[in-house]
Amino acid sequence: MVQSNPIFRYSKQCEVEVCSVCLCEFKEGEEVRLLPECLHLFHVACVDTWLNSYSTCPICRADTMPPLNAVLSLPNPAGTSRAGAGTPQVAGFGSMVDLQ
């Protein structure tokens, strides 16, 4: 179940600056895991330790199973209409690059 949650590379454009598990600041390009239901963001190693024992978010207890019909919208670069182009955007998190 842990592996089913998306991993991204952290960007300074993100509004979240600190991992809620270890309380350390995220660094540019560092791997982070985004929980799909609540959109809480953590260092991969920090939250994976928790998710190996529990199936809920360590902050709000939301279910961590990604919805089967989840859709990630990708913005189009200026002047194109090509679907899927650009960098993934997660509301409130700015630009992050999906690793999976």
C-alpha cells in the first residue's frame, strides 16, 4: 500500500516547507510523498515508516489509499494544446515532478 502513493521531487514553489513527521525543512529536489486524500506532504522515509504500520495519514488520519479514479491535471505550456504537456500541479503545492 505504501508504494501506491505518489512520490515527487520537492520544489521551493511548494507552500509546505516542513515534514510533519521529523519537523525538518524540505530541500529542493528531495523526494517527498503526497497523500492523495488529504494532500499532506512528507519525506518518503518518514511517512513510509508510518505507513508500514498504519493505513492512515499520521496527521489527520485520512485514508491513504489513492482513489481508483484519480486524475492528475497537467497544464499546457503557453501556446500549445497538447494534452499531458507541462509539469504536474497539485492544488496548493505549486510545481512538483512526478517520479512514478
